[in-house]
Amino acid sequence: RNRKTIGQSEFEQSIERVIAGPERKSRLISAEEKRIIAYHEAGHAVVINCLPEADPVQKVSIIPRGMAAGYTLSLPEDDRTLMSRKKLVAEMIGLLGGRAAESLVFDDITSGASNDIERVTKLARTMVTRLGMSSELGPMVYGQKEELIFLGREISEQRDYSEAVAEKIDKEVRELVESAYESAKKFLTDNRDKLDAVANRLLE
């Protein structure tokens, strides 16, 4: 930028570049897709804003970056080591805000939520099997992870539980995800005016 000093906007730009990749303003997106993306990101933003436990929304954009067509950035205001169950549930609800908005506004869903769904599923499974946050299965760890210590990489997970427990895990994971999705939908239905306002601002 031919500047002699680095300011707040340069820091923000560099953080976004690292998190989401470089801006791709040359990428051509049809008006219809742009509208879907705008509502998807507005869905994340409005839902996150409704959740007192969620990290505050810092930025919403529909300028493509890296592989993402748009993104919503919500960051914690302070460093945190511990994650509470309420906070993890809030994160899941926020992640599903995009898919819920698509369903509500277009009465259809797209592949745009694939990464969100992957993250939510992983989060729910971690809560149930590794963090002991399931009322049904209690404070236990299910599945022993084998790790390549020197590579710092997990290679496999050994199942040390029965088929019946596996079914319970699947049921708990599904219930966590479905409950989070229903919450996201309710927030957006109750705040439809705000969803429209944010989406339209993004399109502008």
C-alpha cells in the first residue's frame, strides 16, 4: 500500500488473508447466487448476534476469499482456554445459521453449507465422545485415539465400546445437531426483518 506505518486496517487485512485466503474480486458470480450467498452469510451473522454466549461478529462479507464464496468472522474478545458446553452449543447454532437462512428464504438448500455441516457434526461428536458433555452417555471418553506422537497426527480411533453404545452416540450427535438447527431457524424466523436488512446491505 506504499505506507510508512502499519495501522489497524492493515492488521485486519492480514488476519483475514491468513484465516480465509486472498480476496478474489475477479470471480464472477451470478446475481441469483450472490443473493443466496448474501442470505447465507446474513444468516450466520444474525444468529450469532442473537446468542449471548457466541463470540461477537467482527465482519460479514460476500467478496470471495480463497475457496469461500463469502464468510462471517466472529472472534473472541479475550483469550480463552476453556470452552463451556453453552459456548459450544452456541457455536453450533451459529454455524447452522447459513443453512437455516437458505431454507427459510428460498425454500431450498445448497452445497454452500458443506463446511459448516462438517464442523458442526465434528463438534457434536467431540462433545459426546471426548468432552463428556452428553446427559445420556455421561462424563466418559468413548474410543481410544492412537497418535503418531512424533508427527503430532492422529492415525486411527479404536472403538472400545459396543454397537449399542455406538447407536446411542449417533443418536446423541444427531439430536445435538438437530436441536442447534431448530434454534437457528427460530432465531431467523423471529428476526426476519434483520436477516433481510443484513442480506440487502451485503448485496449493496
